[in-house]
Amino acid sequence: MIPTPQTIFFALSGGFLPALLWLWFWLHEDRAHPEPRGMIIGTFLAGMVAVPLVLPLEQIIESHFASQVFLMVFLWATIEETFKWGAAYFSALETKEYDEPVDAIIYMVTAALGFAAMENTLFLISAITDGGMGSSFVTGNLRFIGASLLHVLASGILGFFIAETFKKSLLNKQLCFFAGLAIAVLLHTTFNLYIMKSQGTSIFAIFALVWVAILFLIAGFEKVKQIKKR
């Protein structure tokens, strides 16, 4: 069924407004040394572009590993975390604007929010088309509370590991990168597996744990801000 213009409007609103709100929050945390607006927009767009690249790969994985749920979900998470990093890396982290450690977290989170905005929009289009506005409202709120925040958490953690090696050797950079990527993938995998198996109030308990983890990420963000002062 082809979505109507009204469906697309509501899906875009529900997909992008929450992501932009989260983006405002993280940029506000870095207000002392804000990044160029053009770089932020470019990184956000790169995160969006990653979604249509990821989806066909995930469909291929599903067609081969649908009976092996853990492996399928693990590979999905690996692809998504790698592409979000790629969006941040090629749009910002390889440019001269990456000039202080905290920038790694900012650009990783920005790419993650671009990814989440596009992903949420596609989910909402499907929800509105199949289940109407009531279903889309529930879907949008759940994704805003949990899934979008998961993208921020996973990418933010990888950004933290990248930031910690800002002035260190190439070997340290590589080791920390793969450690951060591994943690991000495992978090993403664990979250998705629990969501797939959970129902009712247990889903909100999982979301609550993600919120708690975000508080630790914010603390890590503040720690990274002090690196340049050493």
C-alpha cells in the first residue's frame, strides 16, 4: 500500500522531531565549543543515508539466518553500529573540525540520531499504514523512549572510546576503537533480543536500564571534556 502524503507527514514529524530534540540536548552539552552547523547537518544527513544502505544487508542476513536468532540480531547490530560510525567518520572525524576529544562523541551521537530519525520514520509509515494513528502513537513513543536512545547510547559509547585516545598512538586508537565497537554491538544485540522476547511491563524495565546507562554516558561526556585541559 502506497503511503498518503498525510501518512508521510505524520511519520516525518514523529521520526524527526524526537531525534532533533535529542540532538539539541547533546549540542547544548557542548555549547562552550560548538561544532560548525554545516558539519552537524552533514553528519546527521550521513546517518540518515546509512539506513537505506543497511536495510538491504539486514534483509539478506534475515534470509540466511532467520532460524538462528542470536546470530541474525548480532549481525544486524554489527552492521548498524559500523555504518553509524562510518557516517560520522567520513563526514566529520576525518576533517580538520575534529580538533578536540569531545567532538568524537558529538559527531557519533549526531550520526546516530540521523540514523534513528530515518529508521523511526520508516517504522511509523508502516505503523500508520497498517494500524492507524493509535498504533503509530504507541510505536513512536516506544521508539523515542527506547530504540532511539539505544542508538545514542551505543554510538556515544564508541565515541567515548575514540575520544579517550585522541592524542595516543595508532595502536591504542585501533584497540580502543574495536573495544568500543564490540561493547556497542553487544549492547545493541542484548537490547534487541530482550525486546523481541519481552512483553508488557518488562519492556519498560529494559527501557529504564537504557536510561540509566545514558546517565553514565553523560558522565563520560563530562569526563572527556576535561581531557583537553590536562
